[in-house]
Amino acid sequence: MKIIKKNPLLFILGLMIILGICFFLAINIGSIKVSFIQLMKGLFIEYNKDVASIYQIRFPRVIVTMLVGCALALSGLLFQVVLKNPLADPGLIGISAGANIVSLLVGIFLPDLYVFKPMITCLGGLVTFIIIYSLSWKSGLNTTRIILVGVAIHYTMNAIVSLIESMSASISSSAGTITLYSWNDVFLLMIYIVPILIILLFLTQACDLLGLEDRTLLSLGINVNTYRFILSLLAVLLCSISVAIAGILSFVGLLVPHLARLCVGNQHKYLIPTTALCGAIIVLVADTIGRTLMAPYEISAGIIMSMIGGPIFILLLKRSLYES
């Protein structure tokens, strides 16, 4: 790990290569298989029926998977920075569930507003975050209360989601399933997520500053609440956009930032791209495992992530309690 921390840029480059390899393997798993050379020829030189099928069916799913993993991982990182709590996760504190309710309602009552669905879903996530933040505030930010209030809201929202789904049997988005997607879904995600990623690259110093005590920042004349509001808004947007397209994927925002910190340390100019790449890789691998483990049946990426994330969350919780 010390070698990696001394060469974070090389590590990030390595992650890009790993993501490229995972991308090729993911699109090549199934009844239709092509070599790398055939894929390149089919995409850029001459028409190939197998490559065309892969391009239309598997490419969108794999790209959506990577974008969702990237967005959820960064959302978790930002919540951990803003709330100063290593256990903060958009799923655990109820943001995902709040966004999911609005996403379901839009899908049922306003299906024609598909293009604006992520934007509308963000309102649900934002309202949920405001409720959690206000209930957790008592003479300052209480990180323990945030988790407790968030868990309570999470289960309350999930109960409402279950009620909505039981009344509309054709709707189900709480399982975190990434299945039949089109290029429209890819473009829709990119329209929302890519600008946020670019903005985050200019806010790495703000993320570093929020790691300091509020008193220290105030004494330096830094407006803590402004930074906190901007980063919170971006975190809610990233989470809500992902939920609008792919449903709830648990533990991605909790586990990936910790893994990234172990590799590159706490400097956010390295931590943000590392978290984004790790999130894309991990969710892509989880989805690919779900597709192949019990083929022709599928296990959702959400279930795979929950199976992995549950035990690791217990270890992180134990470590947090020990340190406190």
C-alpha cells in the first residue's frame, strides 16, 4: 500500500486499464463471443452481425453499470466528507430510499417524463436529506444521530416503496437490478453525471478542507456551510440519478471510498478519481457475476453487493466503535 500511495497517478492509470479489461470481459460473456480484433473491426471498419448485437444489447448495460457504480461511490465519499462519518452511505442514511419513492411515483403516474425522471427523483433525495440533517442537528452535527435517524427513515421509506410496488405489480425498482437498457439510458445518465464529475474535480480542495474541524475553518475565514451545501447537493444528485435509472444498490457508497483511501490516502485530488474508477469496476464485476453465476437466471447486482457489503459493514462498524 505504501508503494501505491507514493505513486497514486500510476495506480489510477492501472485502474483505468483494469476497467478496460473488465469492460471487454463483461461485453463478451454470453452466447455471442468475439475476439478483441473482431470487436474493433466490427465497431470501426466493417459490419459484423455479432458485434452489432453486442453493441446494441450488452454495451448499454455495461456502460450504465459503470456509470451507476461511479456515481454511487462518489456519492458515498461526499457524504462521508460532509457528515464527517466514515459509515455514511446514501443507502444507509435513507437518501436512496427517498429517491426511490419519487422514482416509482414518476414511473407510475408520469411515464412520459422519462428524460426528466432523474431530475424529479433528485427532489425526493434532497427532501430526505434535509429531513435527516434537521433531525440530527443538536448544537452541531451529531454523526451518530445521523446514522440512527437515517436507518429509521430508510426502513420507513422502504415500507412505503413495498406498499407502492404491491399496488402496482408491474413496477419494481428496489432490487438494484441492472438489466435491459438502451443507449437512451446511457446518454441520459451521461447528461447528468458527467458535468457533476467535472465539477467535483474542481472541488478537491474543498473536500480536503472539510476534513478539518469547523472551528479551525471558521478561524481561517472559510465559509464551511457553503462548501457543505454544495457537496451535499452533488452527493444527493449522484445518488438520486443512479436510483432513477438502476434502483437501489446497497453498500457501494460505503465500501468503495474506504477501499480507495487504503490505496491512495486522503488527498481528494487522487481519492475522487480512484473512488470513481473503483466504484465502476466493483459494480461491473458484481453485475457480471450475477449474470453468469446461475445462468440463464440472473442475480441482481444489488443482491451481490449486499452479500459482500453486509459483513464488511459490520467490520467497519466494529472498527469505528473501537476507535471512538
